[in-house]
Amino acid sequence: MKIGLFGGAFNPIHRCHLVVAESARERLDLDTVLFIPTGDPPHKPSTEFLASGHRLEMLKLAIAPYPYFQVSDLEIHRPNKSYTIDTIRELRRHSPVDTEFVFIIGLDAFREISSWKEPDALLSSCDFAVVSRAGSTFDCLTELTIFQGANITELKRIDAGETDLARLPLKSGRAVWAIRIPPCNVSASDIRNRLRDGQDLENALPPPVEMYFRRIGNS
């Protein structure tokens, strides 16, 4: 079993999240993608961060048409601050020993991986699917010292649009899979601002999610 792990606030989930998950699933032949929404952060006003119960329900609505997508409430119910390495360890404890995990992450976030909790352990725990972001190019990965010789040629090819997938070996023995997807300029913050200002959401959300989001936003 090969499982993609897709963590995030999903505040709310929108169509670009689904594009990322589907692209990773197709390119890496994943059996399923597990969406893992974060818990409620302290000191965040409700106008900025939707309650975890609402975010979880919208996730369920969004992935309902996709039999190969699932959602986990693991981090939502964790009492303390949640870290990715803890989540992966917990999932591994409850999975068959031959389960392969691939952590799905945006390019900008992956560039900061060394600042995450236990980065060496994290980079040894699974492969990573690093997805392109508008305004960034994969050649920025050459700045990182975590690779077992980053393939500059492959990075140039994926940035030039000559390929959509490149494998970069990590020093940990794992790999980063660079995945290029079409630009997707939807953001959760813009969606929240548009709802607040009474503007059209321009099909940024799956229809059932938009109905739910409007209902809680106007309540």
C-alpha cells in the first residue's frame, strides 16, 4: 500500500488542494491520499481560522466523489501542538509494515524543512512529493544540503516544462519527487476575504463545500 499524506489547515479546502492531491496520486501511483487537517491553533481569531469541526466536514464533502481520497482527524484530536514527525510515527504504528508513505508538500514549505521538528528523522521517515508553486522554480532546491547530489539537469527540465516529474535522492536514503502542476492561483485567505466582502467565489470551491462555507460564514 502506497499512501500520500497531505497535511494542512484546509481553511477551507479548495479546488487547488484537490489538484495537488490528484496530481501526486497519478504521478506517483498512490493507492490513496490521506488528508490530515491541523487542529485549532491557539490565539487565532475565528475570522481567520475556521473551527476544526467545520474544516473536517468540508474536507469530507470535497473528497466524497473521490474513492481514493480519505481524511484523518488524528491531528484535530491531538491535545498538544502537532508536529509532522509525530503524525507519521503514529500512522506507521497503526499501518502494515510494508506501507509506503509519501508526504505531499508545496515547494515553498519544503524549502523550510530544516526548521521543522526533528528534520533528520522526518527526512528519513518517508519520501516527499514536492509540488510546484506559482512564482517559484525547482532549481531553488539546489540551495538545500539534504540531497545526495541534486540533479541540476532534471530540475532545469522540470522548470522548463519538458517533464512533469523528477526524482531527487536524499542523503537519508529517501527521495524527493518534484511534481510540476499547472499554475493554480486560488488561496484560502482570498476565499475567506471574498466571502466576508460579499464577492463571488469564482468556482474556487467544490459546490457542496461552497454551500457549507456560505452557510457557516453567514451564520
